[in-house]
Amino acid sequence: MGAGIVVAGASMGGLRAAEQLRAAGWTGRITVVGDEPHMPYNRPPLSKEVLAGRAPFASLAFTPKASAADVEWRLGARIVASRLAERNVSLDDGSVLPYDGLVVATGMRPRRLGCPGPLTGRHTVRTIDDAQGLRDELTRPGARVVVVGAGFIGCEVAATAVALGVAEVTVVDPLPLPMVGPLGELLGRALLKRHEERGVRFALGTGVAGFAGEDRVTGVVLSDGTVLEADVVVESVGSVANTEWLDGNGLDLSDGVLTDGLLRVGGRPEVVAVGDVARFPNARYDGVPRRVEHWSIPADTAKHAARTLVGTEQAPFAPLPTFWSDQHEFRLQSFGAPALGKDDVRILSGDPEGDVLVGYHTGGRLVGVVALGGHAAATGAARYRAQLLKQPALTA
Amino acid sequence: MKVVVDMNKCQDHGQCVFAAPDVFSMDEDGRLLYVPDPDDALRDEVEEAADLCPLQAIRIED
Ligand SMILES: Cc1cc2nc3c(=O)[nH]c(=O)nc-3n(C[C@H](O)[C@H](O)[C@H](O)COP(=O)(O)OP(=O)(O)OC[C@H]3O[C@@H](n4cnc5c(N)ncnc54)[C@H](O)[C@@H]3O)c2cc1C
Ligand code: SF4
């Protein structure tokens, strides 16, 4: 048997890649290397059910398909370097793993704030250990919480903290509205109102200058000098791609790993990228390569990348991005690419006070829909999904 | 083929309905309905649905 295929990263992207390689007909060896000690598990519940104490770890684990039963898992092992020209990677235990094919699935890690102050009491949420550690602190009586970053994860954590009974939860962001980057002003305003009504406080339009405290954080110093007292700080200020191990191969690693429309890396037919870390052009839109940190992407990219690796001919990658976010008792459900149509936002049905369905357009054409509210709103969005799927490419 | 959805986990995302409309559907209130013993010919669809379920609530028991 040859060296086989090495999958770098043992999370959803890595698992789906292994399964899809089998589905695409690859019968050779598959080795998945991951630095977390766990088998792949589902991350979205970390900021929701796990933090709320409603989902034990066992409920998060993915169940690998029977076809992937003979995959070798090297867990707790970190890839530290790679030589694509020689087709091998090096692990932190000093071993070198040769490959015939390589899947890059190393995902992202939370960005940290570089400003001065103590580290203890400051949290991020990416792994199960992160979520459990944060939960322990949130459930201490009287904890005051500051969340830095009003994106999806920050807003989910703030909502969960309020539901846990935390009396003081404040979200800080330099932008004027929550989630305004991906969703635009209309929904940003609607979300702000809903969060405020449920007890979340906001300090918007201001950055963080530093953290107060000696050994442990006691407050967050805002850019204008105000100090928000805090026992627990959550930093949800975006993510950084885990691509250092690919340095030195002449690749474009400026934001994740750049791929072509077949998800190949560096023009090499034997190297592909999947999941959060892949910066791919989407033939459905303008063809500009972007990373997409949605849960639907690991499965979509894995299917396409596996076929590329085994050499099955196929069309360029053109997924319909899909994501959801649960905050308090309402859900956001998105189909398509709302961020591309933020300058022409129209209410398709409902109103921002209740269930609302919002359409995002570019050049007069619908490119994304987002529902906010209960089941009715999400069902409405699903109806537009078929329309989005049928549209020709934006460039066509 | 036997399909089981853990209704304690399911949060009515409806992703399964897109993947396997012959097996999964939503009622008027947006609650999940499904066929527990679909034809084996639908296996690919159902596997796709199981992959796409955000709560990983769908189990296929041969
Ligand atoms: C808290 C949270 C909530 C989320 N909620 C939602 C949601 O509600 N809706 C939604 O659509 N999406 C959500 N997402 C996004 C979704 O979970 C991600 O898009 C998905 O997890 C990406 O999977 P991945 O396999 O590409 O990357 P990851 O899950 O990041 O996996 C990469 C793996 O590779 C490992 N690794 C990294 N470097 C190395 C190395 N050098 N050697 C070995 N292993 C390495 C990492 O430790 C990790 O295990 C959420 C994400 C988080 C963190
Ligand atoms: S995709 Fe999963 S959570 Fe959604 S309706 Fe189907 S089974 Fe339920």
C-alpha cells in the first residue's frame, strides 16, 4: 500500500473529507491528524447548548460513517511543517508522514486582543474545553460579563449568559450595530433591539484599549477611557487561519489558504483544502476567492475536494452558503451571500419587530435571504432557497 | 432502511427536508415529520440529510 492520503485537521472538515474520499472511490490509506485530543465534534452548540449546560460532550461527537471505519486517526498530534514538493508533513513528535494526497482542514482559531492587561479571566470559544471553562465562570454567582465583539459568536454567548441568569452582560464593539458586517443595518438594528429588550447591554462605536486588574481581569478599558467592571471577559473578535504549518511552500496564505475552483492548493492536483480555512472562488457569485465560516461549508467543500483528489472530472465549486444562529428564543437563518447585497436590502415579508424575511440584492438581483424570528420566518426563507439555487452565476 | 430522528435534539432546521424531501417534511407549524422506513433506493438522500442536520439528530439504522 502507498503512503495514501493525509488529512490535516480532525474536525468536521477532516471527517467529511475522509468519508467523501471513500464515497468518491478512494480505497487506499487515509490518515487524519488532529491536535485536539477528541474525535471530531460539532462546534455550534459550544456557544449555545453547551454553554447553557443543556448538551453533554458525548452529544456533540459526530458519528463517522461505516465507510470510514478503517481511517487511521492520529489525535493529539500537531503538524508543524510541510514540504509539498516532496509530499510530506512533519509532526510535533518528530515523525515525518509522506503522502500521495493531502487535505488541508486545519480550520481557524480565535483572534486574541493584543492590548495590555492580565490574561486570567479572558476567554474565547472554539473548543469544548473553552466552552466548559467559560461555563464554569459564567455560573459563579454575581459574575459580571463583558463580551468583546458583537458578531455571531459574541451575540450568542451574550444571549446564553443572560439565559443563565448573569445579571450584567455588556457587549462591546467598534461598529455601531451588532452583526452589521455580514447582515447590514436593517437587521443589525432589529437584533440590537431584541438583545436590549432581553437584558443585554451594549457599548457600541468603541474599541478596547486594555484590561484592568493585576493577576486577573477586573475590568475592560474602552478607547474613551471608560472602565466596564468585569469578572469574565469573552473575546469574540474574529479568527486566524491555522496555516503556519504550510509556510515555506510559496502558497498564498494571506487569509486562509487560497484554492482554485476545484479546491486545489498552489496549482497542485494532489493538495486540496476544505472547511473554514479554504479561500475559494464561488462560481455562483463573482468568482472572488473568500473564506466562508459557515457550518455547511466543511461538508460541501469535502465532497468537491474529494472528487478533485481522486481525479473525477467536475464543474467548478458553486455552493449555496447556508448558516443559522440561535440567540435568545429567536433564530437567524441565511441562504446565499447577504454580505454581497448589503447596499440594497428589502423586506420580503413581515416586519423587523416580529418575524421578518429580508432580501439582499446586487444589481437588482437577489443574492441572499435572511430570516429573523421563529419557525414561520425560517420556513419563508426556505422558499427563497430554491430561487437562489436556480439563478445563473452573477458573472453570467 | 430505518431512520430515527432524536426529537430531543431536533430543532426543526429543515436542512434534512432539502436533502431528502421524500423522507422529511415540515408540518404547518414548522415541525419535522418523517418516514421512519424509507425505501433503500433513498439511502444516498438520507445520508446527505444526516450529514446536513446541524444538530446531528438523524440516525440511519440499517
Ligand atoms: C462557538 C462556535 C459556534 C458556531 N456556530 C455556528 C452556527 O450557529 N452556525 C454556523 O453556520 N456555523 C457556526 N460555527 C462555524 C462552524 O462550526 C465552523 O464553520 C466549522 O466548525 C468549521 O469546521 P472545520 O473543520 O473547517 O474547522 P475547525 O472546526 O476549526 O477544525 C480544524 C481542526 O484542525 C485542528 N488543527 C489546526 N491546526 C492543526 C495542526 N497544525 N495540526 C493538527 N491539527 C490542527 C484544530 O485543532 C481543529 O480541530 C460556529 C463555530 C464556533 C467556534
Ligand atoms: S435537519 Fe436536523 S434539526 Fe433540522 S429538522 Fe431535520 S432533523 Fe431536525
